[in-house]
Amino acid sequence: MIKRILDIKIKGLSLDELIWYLVLLFLLIESNIISWFLAIIFFLWILRGRYKDLIVRMKQGPFLSIFSLYIVYVIGMIYTSNIEYGFQKLETKFGMIIIPILLLSYNDFFVGEGFWRYSKAFVYFVLFVLIFCFLRACYLFGYELYCRHYGIELDEYPYTNYFFSSYLSAFMHYGYFAMYVNVAIILIYSDLLNSSPLRLFSKKSTALLVVVFLSLGVFFLYSKVGMFTNVLIHIYYFLLFVKVTMSWKTLLKSSIVVLILMIILSVVFPENIERFKLVQNVFIEKKTDSTSVESTQLRYYAWKASIQLSKKAFLTGHGTGDVNDLLIEQYRKMNYVGALKKQINSHNQFLQTQIAIGIIGVLLLLCFFISTFLTAIQKKNHSLQIYVIILFIALLFESYLETQAGVIYLSFFTFFLSFYEKDKLA
């Protein structure tokens, strides 16, 4: 019976391969279902005995750092007050351990052509999901116009906002979706650089057009971090292509096209530029309002409250399950009305970790980034290098390890991109 299950093939794909493809798809649609797919893979992992050589692969720096970080969170349960919430956080963070273990165990699936097969699937999934989101926005916009014309009452009237931010992102938080789209752009650029045996797109011009479309998607998703890291990706690969090929022509043309489109969109939709001006107003000109619920204002006050809490238990933190309770109480004490109303977390993973488990947790998180980046440099893995950079920036503005979507993004792509082989042109 077990042998029959293991021998199942659907259109030439083993059960394991098919489920990994489903994981890539549901990363973008419903992250809660991912745990079920991972459970199946874990079951197959045991039946196939893939754990036998795992210890050797687990000795790499990135895994040891993130595994140690999880252990410190477990230890943090000893002195936490909110036990129930602490266990919820441990459950959320468990993906930090299980996803890398499964990826490392299935390394033969993700090296060589296998890496490009799964990369191609992910890029096409991102492309199709983004197209669906735009089509859905068009439908909702048209339906609202219809309702306005015939006097049909609606619960809300977002109007053109259907094409922006959370209205556009149909399946997940728009900030996370923007970062997933950025990973797809990294994979396309890596394909162009590497001349992979299994091309993502048959023509370079098609690949560059897709990059432009995906970048526009990031722009419309309205995430400040998403847009900023998107620009960094383009600059990084532009300089890299120039360095290794000494050919300015194609890349200069594509960069000019992207720049012109961004300028046009900035003129047509000035709200995006205004979002960056809000950052200047808050952090440089100190135009702050503790009653505001605008995202930049909220982060400013969340960081101030988090710094105060981190000073009170610098070495050990306050405990795995107590962070949010303490933050809400701190907002109340400091009269941060907006942050209290939204009951937001630290919106900075380093501060969130510091409050929970102290400086040891922060150092381990930094070790994770340093070891991953050094590994990427050693292997000349440019896709992993730029990914680590944009992930580090993202964690400065979001608490990724506090949500399942964030944990999956960090743990999956860190180790998936580690299978990317040395660039042939580098």
C-alpha cells in the first residue's frame, strides 16, 4: 500500500514534486493551506527516508542560526506570562524550522534544472495571480460605476482605489505580495544572467516586458518597502549586467522604459510620491501626530514604545508571549492613541525579537543574515545576495516572524534561492 502511494505519478510528476508545485502556488493564494501540504511532504519525507543525510546539510550557518533563534523563543516560554499566546507564536514560527529541513532534504529536486523548473512555475504563478488581481479590480471598478449609475447602495465606494494597495491584492497583505513579486523579478533577472538550460521565457524581450509589468504591479500595490526594494533590485542587476557583459544597450533601454513609466505613473497617481514624503515629514521634519493611524506615523510611535520596552529587559527580553500585551500597555502609558487603536506590533522584527527574547535573539537574527549573505558571496549567488538585502530592509519595517505569511516568505526563499548555482557570466 505504502509502495503504491510512493510510486504515484501524475503527468510524469511524483507525488512529492506535485505537492511542491502546489506549495509555490498557494504561497500566493492561501498561506494557511501550506501547512497541510508541508504535513504531506513531511509524511512522504519519513516514508522515503530522506532524513538520513540531513544532518550534514543542516550544518550550514543560515540553518544553525535560525534553528538556534527558534530554540531561544522556546526558552522564552519559561518566563512569559501569556502562555497561550506564546504557544501561538511558537506555532507560527515553527515554519522557520520545518520548511528549511524539508527543502534541504529534497535538495535533489531544487538543483540544476530542477531549480529552474520550480522558478519558472513560481514566476508564472505570480504573473497569473497579478493579472487576476488587475482583472478583478477592473470588474469591481466597473460594477461600482454601474451601481452609482442605477442608484444601487454599496457598503463602501473605493472607486479607483480598487487598483491600489489592499484593494488590488486579493489574497494576502499587499506588502507581502509586493515582496513575492520582487522575488519573481529576481528570478527573471537571474535567468537572463545565467542563461539557464530551461529558460523562463523564450525571448529576452518578453522577459523584460514581464519585469516591467511586475514592477508596475509593485507600484500599484502601494507598499513603500515593496517599491523601494523593487528599485534596488533593478539597480543591482543593471550594475551586475554591465559589469559582466559590458553591454549597456538592452539594459539601458529597459531601464529607460521603466523610468519613464514610473514618472508617468507618479504624475498620474501622485499619492505614491506623497507616501514617501510622509516618511520625510515624520522622521526628518518630526511632523508627528500620536492620534494618527497613517502607517508611517504608526511605525514611528511603535518604534518609540518598543525601544522603551527593550531597555527594561535588554538581556533576556520579556518572554515569547508577552510582547503584544506589553506594547498595548506601553501605548496607553505614552498616550499613543493611533497605535493603541490599531494595537499594532513593533513593525520591526529586530525590536520585536529584542522585546521578546532579548539581545541574544537579535544577535542570532543578525547571524542568520550575515551567514546567509557570506554564503551567497562565497558561491557568487547573486539572486540570494539581493534577496538577503531586500529581506533585511523589509524586516526593518515589518515583523515578519509574527505572521505565517512572513515566516514562510523568509524561510522558504532563503533556502530555495540557496540552490541557485553560480552565475555562468559572473
